[in-house]
Amino acid sequence: MGFRIVGTGSYLPEKILTNFDLEKMVDTSDEWIRERTGIRERRIASPQEAASDLGVKASQKALQMAGISPEDLDLIVVATITPDMFFPSTACFIQQKLGAKNSAAFDISAACSGFIYGLVVVNGLIRSGKFKRVLLVAAETLSKITDWEDRSTCVLLGDGAGACVIVPHNEKTLLSYTLGADGNCGHLLFIPGGGSRLPATEDTVRNKKHFLKMKGNELFKIAVRVLAESALKVIREAGISPEDISHFIPHQANWRIMKACAQKIGLPLEKIYVTVDRYGNTSAATIPIALDEAVREGKVNRGDILLLDAFGGGLTWGACILKW
Ligand code: UT7
């Protein structure tokens, strides 16, 4: 038994922050940001919008496409590194706001790889036979953990959410997958404060310990290698060749990473679905947002072979071959 994604949805906050806006905030330029990352603009949540608010809007669109009402859901899984609160989980907030009263709910913490981790977890739970109507959401408000004085990170990040409704299906559609992690490199991308290691104090606030820290150029090299290795592994395990892939939907952190990765896999650049120019890096949400856009634009059709590929903090990574 497999699963099928029967509805997709996404939501991006209204406010657009362009590279030219950032030129007025930090020592950077539109040219530098475009050339080094491919990003032109990103979306920023309002002060009133938390991750669950973005997630609910994406979920409502996915449920509408699926023709499924919130009460029919039996499980909600949310991938996020910017939860509304430590607890309750963001999944519980989304459950309450949707009115999905018959649903279990929990969060997954796998940073930018959260959507792929989520897909693999949902696959297992659906195969158990216990769950029949599952909502998988990735919702991020990275602007709330961004140091707006740090030019090395603030130009990269954005806010947004994507969601999928997933149901059991006779045919196998997850043709192959891989998940991985390397805790030894956790220090390359993290938030030092606010957890049990370094609880919030006046000192942690003054010293900006609650903001995301990243060693970008060290991550860059690992990202290209790991994304390409994972992709080649799932292509091999699915018994297909790169030519069989209709669309490559990678995590959208940097156009240069995506391009280098496609070249290593042997995929033409036209097969990459790109959103990083418009939304920047929205962590776990980049893949489901891109997937929803590609579906709604009619680019992804039933029978298409998709390669999803993610990499992020933890470090974590994951890739899969999905028959749409
Ligand atoms: O979400 C998954 C995990 N994240 C990633 O995968 C991100 C991976 N990393 C990257 O995308 C890239 O490394 C960055 C976009 C973060 C940086 O690009 P880079 O080509 O690796 O630049 P760099 O960090 O090596 O910095 C080059 C120069 C430095 O100046 P010097 O030392 O050469 O004088 C930086 O200070 O660019 C400078 N710089 C900037 N200049 C203008 C760094 N940020 C900026 C900026 N504007 N915003």
C-alpha cells in the first residue's frame, strides 16, 4: 500500500521585502544578493502572524483541493523550526484553528529537511493502516528569528507555508527515499539561546542569542555534496535514470546550490522548479510551496516523476522519488 497527495496548498504573507529595501537596512546590494543567491525578494509575516496562521491558510487551500473537510482528518503533522510556542505544538494550534477535532497532531523538528522527514513519517503511519486522511504542513516565520543587523543571514530568509493532504493509495507512489543526519555539524546552523541549554535571560537577549546563526560558506560545500549524493541514491534505488525525472524540486536556499546539484545529478536546469528568487529560504516550507505552485500551474501532472531533495540544520537531509 502507498499514499497519494490529493491536495496541495501554500500561503505567503503579503508583505514583500526586496533587495533594495535591504540595501537601506544593512551593508549589502541587490547585485551581491542576486549573484550570490538568486534571491530578489522575500515575504515577511506581520507581527500578528505566527507559524500556525500561515500553516492554516496553506492547509485550507490543500483541503479545498482535496475536497476533504477538517473533521475528516485523522492526523496533522507539522514541520517547523519557528513554532508558535515550545508547546503546545504548532500542529495542535493548526488542529484547533481548522476545527479538525478528530485528528491527532504533532510537530517534527528537522529544520529545512522537515517536509521530507514528514513525508517519510506519514508514509509509515499510512502503511500502518491506522490513518486515512493526513495533513502534512510546513510553516515557517524565519523573519522572527532573524538578526536584521546581520547581513550574512538576513538577506537569505523568508516566511511562508505549504501543505499537502495525503491519503492511502493502492499503487506505490513513494518509489524510494533516504533520510540522514550529522549532529557533528550542528554548530553550522543553529539558535544558541531559548532552550534548556541557555534559557532566556536579559543577557541572552542583549547578546542576540535568540537569533539564527549560520556559517554559510561551510554549509554551501556540504549542501551541494549531500544533496547530490542523496539524489543519486534515490534515483538508483527507484530503478530509474535522471532522464525519467519530470521535475526536480529541491530545497530553495540558494540558486547556486540548486544549479550545482542539478549539474552533478545530470539534470537540465529547466527541470528545476524555482521559487528562491521570489521567496528566499523559507526552511521546511520551500518544497511544499514549490510543489503547490507547480501543481496549480499545471506543470506537475499525474504520472510525473518528481525528485524532492532537502538539506538543512542539524545537519539533516532527505530526498525522495515520488510518482505523482
Ligand atoms: O537552508 C539550508 C542551509 N543553508 C544553506 O545551505 C546556505 C548555504 N550558504 C550560502 O548560500 C552562501 O554561502 C551564502 C549566500 C550564505 C554566502 O555566499 P558566499 O559566496 O559563500 O559568500 P561568503 O560567505 O564566502 O562571503 C563572501 C564575502 C565576504 O566578504 P570578504 O570576507 O570576502 O570581504 C562577506 O563578508 O561577501 C561578504 N558578504 C556580503 N556582502 C554583501 C556576506 N554577506 C553579504 C551581503 N552583502 N549580504
